[in-house]
Amino acid sequence: MVYATSSDALPVVAAKVLIAGGLGAGKTTMVGALSEIGVLSTEETMSQAGIGVDHLTGTEPKTTTTVAMDVGRITLPAHSLARGAYLVQIMLFGTPGQDRFWFLWNDLVRGAIGGIVLADTRRLQDCFHAVEFFESRGTPFVVAVNEFDGAHRYSADEVRDALGLAARVPVLACDARKRPSARTVLTDLVSHAIACADTPAVSI
């Protein structure tokens, strides 16, 4: 995290968060719901080249896809820890979901305090890569189950078991379209990241 000074004299903690998950899980939607500025988006119309490569079976129709990243920003309310009150200004980076763009994740994760793995229970296997990615780098993350209309609802424990998650990883339900819901996920991630930073690493 990087400290700066805000216009109201409160120090600002600048942080970076990745929003990852499978194709069509709602990453672009969540960045848009959260961002207080216009989102820098790389959404492009899906082309014939993606046929047989980008799989969307079981989801609602999708005509566009992220080909690089989505970037937004949000400032969270003042928090009070031992170091005093401060604001948290978070840069949000939505990752591309297609397998062929995964190489971009290695650059995007640099300097990130944590990640949100968006899960679609209709295609839960699509978020395995994101879970493994954050685990392999020791990056704190939460799993947010994006509750699409008509999708079956599973308990947090059922999702945890299906993904083989450690007990310390929060599993949350959310609606990526709604700012309050997305914001709750983000604040829970920040709290989780702080807790992980204050806790010595242990073997699972």
C-alpha cells in the first residue's frame, strides 16, 4: 500500500485489487458497479475467432468480452486502525476471463493487496484457475458467488467444499450488478487482506 494525502488532510492508502473469474462471471459488471470514475474498459464484440474456444454454455447470451482489462477506482470511507484514521482509495482491475489471456494476470497481480474471485455456480469449474492463481502467489482473496437470476443457490460451505478452499478464505454471496452488494464484497476483501498481513503465514 502507498500513503498519500487527501484534500481533507486524511492520509490516503492507495491499494490495488484484482477481480478475476471465468468468462461471463460478471467481472466487468462488478468494476462498473463499484467505480466512482468512468471505467477504462476493453470490452470488444465477440467474433468468429472465439467459436469453439470461448465456452459460455449454461449462461445468458453474451456478445462482448474483455480482451485486456477493465480499470476503475473507488474510495472507501475512513477506517481507524492503530496508525490512525485514513481513506482507502482502491484501483480495481478486472481480468480477462479467456484462457488465452491468462498471461496478463501475472502483470496485473503485481502490487495487489488481494483479489476477488467471482464464481458462477452454473459453471463453477471456470473459477478454479483464479483460485489456484491467487493461492500459488500467496495473495489474499475472497470468493464471491455472483447470484445470477435463475441459478441454483448453494451454501457457502457447499461452494467451499466444491472449490477445495481453505477455511480462512471468505465465501460471500453477491449481486455484481448492485453497488451495495459489490461494495460489501470489496470491504470484506480489504478486511481479509489486512488480517492476513497481520497474521504470520501458517501451513494448511
